[in-house]
Amino acid sequence: MLKTKSKSLPLPSDDRRWQLVNATMRRHGYEADALIEVLHSVQSAFGYLDRDAIQFVARSLRVPLSRAYGVATFYEHFTMKPKGAHTCVVCMGTACYIKGTPAILNGIETSLSIHEGETTADSKVSLLSARCLGACGMAPAAVFDGEMVGKLSTEDAVARVERWTTE
Ligand code: FES
């Protein structure tokens, strides 16, 4: 079968997680049919879907934005960007898991008195997990408001989120 050559659009930022998303789109030849799978890869890498990600995916796969939003909001599996002023995404991918992110996640949950997937009552912090942040060499890793932090300790992670709660 003859395949038309598709090109990738410029990535939204140099955040290496976009490369994971782009690799999924490339693997599927930037076909519109890959929409669910690509949104899934966004969620795996970022922990949630937001407007910029959905727009980027829709443009890359050439599907109407309304359809991309429709899919993102229809399936319970997808999480839209949480409402907390700050967001912490802890990687629970294999490399990070082995190096201790369950304890880190647990420490943050205890400190904030919330569970993964929740936002603190004062709406200051949302806590999420991702499958792989594309930074396995830095395991254990988490992203604090978009800043990737590797070789993370539970103490450092808890201190970072507690700083947010006292702002
Ligand atoms: S497993 Fe955590 S960054 Fe890949």
C-alpha cells in the first residue's frame, strides 16, 4: 500500500516528553485513526491532557479539534488537567518504580493528605502519576510544575510540595 509521507509539526516545547508523544504519532504514520492511542501516550507521559496537548495532537493528526476534545472528555480513562494551582506528576514507570517512586508518592500523599489523582482542598496542589516521563536515566523522577526533577528523594519531593502549600 502506498503511504503518503507525513511530517511532524514543531513540538510544543523542548520538554522531552513531547518526543515520546511524537514517536507514537510517527509509528502510526500520523494517521487520524491513532487519535486514542496518541492521547493515551500524552497522558502516560504528562499524567493528564490539557488544551495545548489536545490542540497539538489534533493538528498533527489532522482531526477536528472538536473530535479530539470529544474523545478526551468521553473516555473515563483520560484525565483533564487538574484544577490545582500547582501540579506534581510522579513517574510510576518501571525504572522509576524500581528506584523508589512508590515511597515518594506515598510521602507526598501523606504530607498533603490527598491521594494520587486528587487536588488539595485549598486547590493549591494536584498530585498525579505518569507511566514514563522519558527520563528513565534520571530515575526516580517527577515533574513539579513542568520542571523535570531526577534522582529525587522522598524528602526533597515532600519539601517541594510543602513549599507550594505555604505560599
Ligand atoms: S520510568 Fe520514569 S522516566 Fe521512564
